[in-house]
Amino acid sequence: MEKIPYRTLINGEIPPWVMRFIKHTGKAINTYSMIREQDTVLLSASGGKDSLALALALSIRRNWLPITYNLKALMINWIEHPIPDEFREKLTTYFTDLGYDFTIVDEHQYPESFKGEFNCYLCSRNRRRVLFNYCEEHSIGLVAMGHHLDDLVETSLMNLCFRANFSTMQPVQPFFDGKIHIIRPMIEIHESVTQRLADVYDLPVVKPVCPYDQTNIRARLKPIIKDLSHLDKLSREHIYHAHQFTGRL
């Protein structure tokens, strides 16, 4: 089936299911006071379906709001596993169409400081380092990440089952005494919704290379969570509501 151009959404041809996605994302933003008047939001753009879906929601919802905010996007291109040149152009066009100031930076996925070690934690820490350095250089205080409800549930189960700690990623997470906040506007969105967006529309999805993509604990928890949802279709929401979250101060 031929995919629908994403520009139809920008032009206002938004079907009800996409409208629900955008409004549900907006609901989380409002609940946790994630974005305020004249904020500059830096989107962490991996090139995957989730960050591209979030880019759509953050851009389109601005048309309906009485406030305005500025959108930037930063993509980290790992030198060891670079994205194809054609996707540099596609992603630049996509984010420009959505009104983002888009930047791609080339960084080493395995810096010398790792001393030959590499795992999911070190990779995540390295990505965050690049993002925070960019924020400091450009005086940005908000970083939006494309984590969704399934990510939250996976993190909850990982911490509970393997660390004896019932904690998870936060909708709003402060760093450096609140100088920078990470926000997760899709924290109430099922992964199936972002997958549907990528299936229906011609989003320039480029899957980042990950050596542990299919073997890490997070990937192995996905079928377990799917089984839980067969027992109770709201199992993800129950885990979400079991946490006590606070908004941006």
C-alpha cells in the first residue's frame, strides 16, 4: 500500500485517530506543565518512528494554542554507525517542513573514556552528554524525548524485577538543579500508535544501528508486556498510574 504524504497532516488533513494522538500528547504536556510560553524545546531526534511522531505532534499542536514555543531538533549521527546520506536530506526536509531548526552532529558512539566497554547504559549516558552540551552551548532548558507508555512500562519492570526498585522514567525529569528538564510528552501514548503513523505516512524513518537491539532486556520484556495486556488491556495504564509523578516546577 502506498503511504500517504506526511505533508497532508501539516496542511490540516488530519484523520480522527491522528487527532487523538496529538491531543493525547497535548494532555500530558498540560498535565505536567511541560512546555510554557516562549519556551525553546530541543527534540532529541533519533530518526526512529517515535521521535518523528513526537516531532509531528509538537509542531501541529502549536496551530491550536494561545501560546507559542520554539522548536529545535538535534540528531546525533554515530560515526561508527552513520546514517545514509540520503536520510540526512530526508530528515532535514522533514524537520524543516515542520518548522524546526534542525541540526545533525557527528559523534563517536564509543569514546575513549569508555576504555573498550560498551552497553545500553553507557550509550544512553553518551547521548545525554551530547544533548546537554548542546543545551549549554545554546542556552536551552528543555529536551523532549520520544519515550512512550511502553517504554515506561519496560523501565518499570526492569527496575522492579532486576534492581528491586519500583521506579521508572519521569514525564518531567530535572537535571543540574532544574537548569535542564527532560520532558516526555508521549508518556501516555502506546507504541502501537507511533508504529501506525510510520506505517500509514511516509515518515523518513531511519532505524539507528544498535548492537543490542534484539538481545537486550528491554527487547525481551516486550512479549511479556504484550501477554500482560492480553490478561488486562489496561495493564500498561495501571503500571503508569501506580507511579507518583510530578510536573515541571
